[in-house]
Amino acid sequence: MAIEGREAAVSASDGPGRFAGWLEAGADPSKASIARVYDYWLGGHHNLVVDRELGERMATLDPRIPAACRANRAFLRRAVRMLAAWGIRQFIDLGSGIPTAGNVHQIAGEVEPSSRVVYVDRDPVAVAEGRKILQGNDRAAVIRADVREPERILTAPETSRLIDFSKPVALLFVAVLHFVLDGDDPHGIVARFQEVAVPGSYLVISHVVGDAAPRLTSAVQNAYSNRGADGQARTRGEIARLFGEWAVVDPGLVYAPAWRPDSPGDVPTSLERFWFLAGAAIK
């Protein structure tokens, strides 16, 4: 009966049977998912009414949030393209979210088809949809795990099969660490992944910064928390410390649209409106 009720909750708002596979994967249609809200902001279709409601609530606090998320996704694509061009052939995408256009394996594969990717996300829909996309692809895999579980991720069969830690690897923490509270030790989590990486490896981070509009950021954090998703914006200095002792590459830690744009004209004015600081560092 519980499953039937959950199916009814989905069908009433999102179409009969469309998301039956999500229920089987463990998705709860009564609770908003950060991955699905993000998908909604990116213009995707892998979201439910409860996700869209939270997305709209957030946009009433700041209508620029969807644009900031799109700029963040564009940063991920540019970073992967750059690292692939610089010879990186293996990537771990932590908190990868629901697959959308320009996934890591697609971008890296355009530069070097032998590139290997491990996606990691705790959201059942992100994992289910990712596995659909990757069927028949032996160079990429999806792990259902929380970024707070580095040992589980590092020792997973998919990681062992695809990632050779004797060679450089790209560690992608894009738009995920602001969902790791200080009490969960984000620095320690990042450092554990850094420990297993050899020199020549890269760390890529984007993170919501609260410096520019602390009151607005606090309101956004409360909106997330009230719907069961804790979030924590950090200052520029706090975000910079997440890179540890690795050397940050040019142009440093900047707002996402300003990080190696495809052309100077792509950099908008009022960069502080774009929420995310972004950067990459090398070991």
C-alpha cells in the first residue's frame, strides 16, 4: 500500500507511470531533492512538483539563482575540457547530480575517447538516470554514495575498475561542498581524496559564497533546511582553504562565469550576482 500511495503522489502531478522507475530506485516524491531542484533550474525534466515548488521558492528569494546554476554548469564543462586537453584521462565527479547535456564523460571523451569517469551521487534518481545513459559504456560508471563517505567511494568496485591512482586524476567537487556542513568536516573529506592522488592531479571546486549578500544567503539556507536539505555558504577565504596546499591555477578562485570563459564577451557584469566561486588546483 505504501508503494501505491507514493506512485499516486507522483502520477497525480507528473504523469501516470512516468517515474515508476524512480520509486523502485528509492526516490520519495513527498520530499524535494537537491539534484532534482538543480535539474529544474537547468531546464531539465527529471523533477517532481515538490522539487519545482522548492525551486520557485528559492527563485523568489533571488531570481538570479537559476542563471547562477547554469553558469556553474558551464564552468564544469570548461574545466573538464581544459583538464582533458592538459592530459587528464580519469575523473571522479562527486555529487554529480542528474545527467544533463554536456556530462563529464561526454566532454572529456570529445578530447580523448579513452577518458574514464566515475560519477558519485546519493540521489536515487541521479543514479538511476545516470546508469540508463551509461548502459554499454565501459569507461564510465555511477556509484550511489554520499560525498561524506570517501572510503566507500575510493574502495567501490567501479572506482577500482576505472581509476588508476598511480596516475593523475581530476577530483571534481562542483556545487556539492556547500551541502556539507562544518560538523561533517568538508576539509577532511576533500583531504582524503587528495591523499590518494599523485602529483599532476587536479582538484576542481565550485561553491556558493555568502560574502556578497549574507542576509540573502541566510534566507536561502533556511529555505533549503526547512525542506530537509542542509546547506552552508562559506566565505571566499573558507572556500580557498578547501584546496589545501595544492597550487591554484590561473585565474584563481573567481566567480564561475569569469573562470576561463570561452571569450571575453561571455563574462557578465555584476559577477557577485552569480553566487558560485570556482577554481582548480594542481598537486
